[in-house]
Amino acid sequence: MMHASVLLGESLEFLAIRPDGIYVDATFGAGGHTRAILERVSSGRVIALDADPDAVSRARAIVNPSFTFVQANFSDLRRVLDDCGVEYVDGILFDLGVSSMQLDEAQRGFSFREDAPLDMRMDPYAGRSAYDILASASESELADIFFHYGEERAARRIAHAIVVRRASGRLPHTTMEFAAMISGIVHRPGKRERIHPATRVFQALRIAVNDELEVLKTGLGAAIGSLRAAGRVVAISFHSLEDRIVKQTFRGDERLSVLTKKPIVPSDSEMAENSRARSGKLRAAQRKAS
């Protein structure tokens, strides 16, 4: 599927881009937001980050003296800015979650549409894979992951089944095997499910593998601390856990004025053109004058 930047126009509007400003795209992905920001920057600068090694080649396609790409997690934002010789910026954008490219690359293991190793790492060369967690975490740890990160009501039942399978040497190694196992545990015969029974468990595992919620808290904190007066931070989230962190961070930081009393959501036409936009929520805030 071709990648389409979600809430692109709204993101640019809330960033209030100045031609001479310094802006950060903390989640480069396919570069859609970065390119759009660059079109509005002349004498300024745009810095983009992405932990995914696959983003490096996509970033090389952008030839612009105002553009700098750094392969890094946005939790390292402050270090990246220091390395770039930048103290304060005028705007920072976070487009959270998994990109269309990552979902469409079966070997990454983010989706169960095709069979692939249970990996789910944003950076496939760092940290534990999803299979590593399933193979080593205790039953209570697995239940906590599924309940807190996936809001899965059958978390304890699923965790117990995984541990039993593991003990007998039958732990699934691939995405489709694991999804089928989850479906067999939680699917109720004769009931039509709104989403696949394994969806929440896959979300929970992905969040745990990449420590996404703690990384988000760290990244937002670094972003707010790096904004100059009147600088803006914009965050697009795709599930309630991310959105809750963004909302609470923006509302709870006395240095910020919240610009979005309610989250901005995609228009009907955008959702019709891009089904992956339907859960997007945008929130924005501005750094107060000190």
C-alpha cells in the first residue's frame, strides 16, 4: 500500500511554519511530513529522525541543503539536537505508531496478514524481538503486557496458554501461527468480531518490544524542553494509550499552552482515501514566553 501522511494539512497548520524556522520531524517514516515542511522552509532547517534503518535510504532521496537526517530514536532527541549544534527549535512533529511500510513488509512481523517471524522491532538490529519476550517472560509479565498495553480482557487466559505451549515446546514462531493460537483462545463461536481476536495482543507485544510508551514520554519531554518561546509541538497518535500520554503531558506542563481542546481527527474524505487514518488523533501545544 502507498504510504499517505495522516493529517498532513492539519499538522502543517498547527506547526505554523516560518521560512527561517528550525523544525524537527521526530518520526521520518516515508518522509511525507518532512517534505511538506521543507517546501515551506527557505533559510531555515529541517531535522528528521527515525530508528528504522530502512528509513536511511528513503531519507537519502531528499536532496536539500536545509535537510538533515539522523538514524535515532526520538527518545534521543536532545542528544541529536546537540550533535547538530541546535539549542532551540520552532516546531516538532511526532507521527506515532507503525508506518505503512513497516506493516507492509511481512518480514518485520508487525502484521499477521502474511506469515513472518515474530519480530516487531522498529530497529531490527537492537533489543528483544516479540518471540524473545514470549519465550522468556513470566506468565504474570505476559498478562500485564497484554492487559496494560493491549487492553485485552482475556490477558490472563492468553498468558497461561502461552506458558503451557512454551513448556511443551509448541510456542509459535511466526505471526500467523501466533495469531491463530490467540484466535483459538479468545474467539467465541457464532460471534462476529469487529477486529481480529489477535489485534490487541499484537499491539501490546509491539509496544512492549519497542518500549513505546516510555520512549514517548521521554521524547515529548525532550521536545518541550527544546522549544523556543512560541515554538510548537504536534503529536499524531493512533491508539488511546499514546493519545492519553500526549494529552496528559500537554495539559500537565506549565510551560505549554494547549492549542487543541479536543483532538483533531481526519476528515471523512481522508478516511475514505486512507483506511489507516481512521484512528488518528492530532494534539498540539505551544511553548509560553518565559
